Amino acid sequence: MTPSQKFLEKHGIKDTEPDALPMEQPAEKATQNDRRGFLKKSLGGLALGSFMFARPEETLEHATSRVNRFSAPSDLKITDMKYAVVMNGGGRCPVIKLETNQGLVGLGEVRDGADWRYALFLKSRIKGMNPCSVEQIFKRIKQFGYHARQGGGVCAVEMALWDLAGKAYNVPAYQLLGGKYRDKVRLYADTPQVKDPVAFAERMRVRLKEKGFTFLKMDFGIELVRDIPGTIVNANFWDVNRQWSNDPMSYGAMLHPLTQVQLTDKGLEEMANYVAKVREVVGYEVPLASDHYGHFDLNNAIRLGRAVEKYRLAWLEDMIPWQLTSQLKEIKTAIETPLCTGEDIYLKEEFIKLIDTQSVDIVHPDLATSGGLLETKKIADYAEERGVASAMHFAGLPISFMANVHCAAASMNFMGLENHSIDVPYWQNLVKTVDGKPLYEMGFAAVPDTPGLGIELNEEEMKKHLAPENTNFFGPTPEWDNIRSWDRLWS
């Protein structure tokens, strides 16, 4: 028996209203019945007479009987945080779950390559709080994040809070950020470098012609010319092939200007020729961004920027560390190609410095470092007001990807979102979209209209790709339940 029938039976009323109007009815009578039909449909089958004589609270109860109540948001409380570390190809990406007293679960992701403990450390500080109070919780925990991967824990929690708030109110995360500007989010395809420019250009062609991407990014660094005599000064001291080393006093761990590595004219010519071969394949209609040039100072950055200007790259990314604001401004002033930085910056304040000093053309936050969805939108909004575009760096799993999609949808000056996992065959299978659509197709991600981030974990697939040294899969974490320090930053 439906709620309508129960209500009518309780009051001894028969539902005699017709479901359809006979064709021969006069227009006036048809209009009256149209109104009755509307009321009947609006109230789920309640007869007009019973509506008129019922008590107001009963009418309200009946009228809302079919409302889908996802939760009681004001009573929602965080009860637990659990984690699993999943391999994304060769990289490690921690995933967290925030559990609640109402059975809702929020998903978040610590930035790629960061430690899961950055997030679990925060559990005792947010347990018992209402996850819908996103900004309040963020202000409580943001002191425990920092630049680069150290911001990953705070951002993972922030993602999970928006996922929970969206589920509690039955709206997509982008709606809670102010609504969306677009239904599809443009992706740019990252392509790690290969020494052979012809082979590299073929990989780019596949991304463009077969996979449907409309925006590409390439790496071209001094490692490509390391073995060509006469291309790099000071390479006899530094092993420039160790860009990703973090050993003390290694090339990779040394701030760019401090290496005193220089490019010769021959080195510049070889690197420019590499870009030329890629442009020959992808053409000039397609934006082609660039990254990973090597560790050298602003003078050599300017020389390299000028050497590749005729290839009209979409941007030159992280030519020197983002902290060197005045030096970035010198580079930006000296070259025509747009300058881009930001993937390792935590919170909006350092972005504001770069924007206000006109030191960059494009801000490039990584949402899993910059502070999460709301902080990244604030960064984009500030940049927009000052005529600076915004792109989004990303190299993680689908959880963080969908957080980026919602933020990109809500940001007007958005250019493109990085996809760093195109060649990881199982990547899309790690989650299931609530609406059943693919995470992305032909270089665009559809913005979901389902609650929260719009995804659920595919736990069976995730279990196949756990980090070998840590096979925990959302097990209990009671050791992180209790606060053991006094955290206030003022007396």
C-alpha cells in the first residue's frame, strides 16, 4: 500500500478522482480537472477533498513522503578514518575513507608520492566534527599541511569532506562551490619523455589522433642531450640524469640556480630540434605545453625560452622553483611564451604573491597540495580577477581526479586538467561512477550530476594494486584516535 493509500484509508476517504480526462469534457470542466490533477500528482495521489480537511502536519507528512532523505546533515558526525595505498603504475597513492554515524562515507586521496600518515595524523583532530562544516574543519587542520607533498593529508581530508557534504545534501560537489561553468572538463595529456624524438612524436600522435585529446604536454630536458658532446657546461660534475634524486647534495636535490649548469648554443639547438620534430607531427592547431627542462638558473631559462618561442608552446612549466618570485618575473618579462608554475604551492597566499607581482601568466595548482577544492577555486577566482589563467596539475588516482573535475567545472578561467595516467591500463577501473559513465572519453571528462564526487570505489580492483610494502585495506586505525599535543598557534 502506498503512503497515499494509507493516508486515505486512515481518514476513511475514497480516492474518486479520475486519472485521465475524457476528451468530450467542456473546456471549463477540463481546466478544473487539470488543476485537480496537478494537485493530485503533486501530493502523490491525495484527493483534493482529503487535502482540504486534513491537519497541516499530516498534509506535510504526506506531501514529503516521497522525498529522498539522504541524511540529517546537522546531525552528521565523523566517526573514523581508514586508508589503503594503491599503486598508480609505478607510483604510490594513498586513499582515505571518512566514515560517519549515518553510514555515509567520504572519499579522499593523499597526493601521489606522499605518505598516508599525513592524513591519518589528522583523524584525532576531526573525529566527532560535522563533515558538512567543511571550512571550519579546514581551518582547524590546515596548519598541519605545507608545500608539495606535505599538503597531501589536509587536501585528502578536504576532498572527503566535500564528498560527504554532497552526499548529505544530495547535490554534486561543484554545486556546493557555487555551481558549474561547463558540463565537460578539457584534459591535457601528459607524455613522459623518450630520447628518440621520432618515437616520442609517435606517442603524441596516438594521444591526439587515436585517444582524442585536444591538448598535449611534453617533457624536454637536458637529460636528452647529456650524451651529446658540447651541449652542457658543468655536466662533468653533476649527474643530470638524476633529476628525481633527493639524496643530500645531489643534482636532483639542489635548487636550480645553485648547480651552475649551463646550456651551450649547441645544447639549445638540440633541444629546440626535439620540440620541432614533435610540432611537425601534432601541428599548430593543438596546444602543446612543456615541462622538466633541468636544473639551471634564470639566465639559461631565458635562453631556452627564446630558443623555442617560434614553436608557440602553451606554456613553460616550473623553469625554476616557484619560491624565486622575482626571478620568475624576470623570465616572464624576457620571453613571449607563457610562464606557468604552482603544482607545489600550498594555500592561496603564495599564489597571490605570484599574481600580484605579475610573475606568471598561468597559475598551475595541484588540488592535492594547494588546499583542496575550495582553496583551489579561491586561487582560480583571484587569478581570474587579475587576468591570469588557471590550469590544474594532477598525477593521481580517480578519486583526486574527480575532485579536480568538480573544481574545474566551478572555475571560470580554467584551461585544462592534466591526465598523467593514460598509459595505466587499470586506472579507470579503480572506481565506478554513480551515473555509469566513463571517467573520461576523447580527452574530456563529463561533470557528474550525482551526489558528492560522484564515484564509488571498485574495491576488488583496488586490492589487486596495493603497495607491496603496505597491504592494509581500510583496516581499523585506533592508534590515531587520540590527540597527543596542544596545537593552538597563539597564547
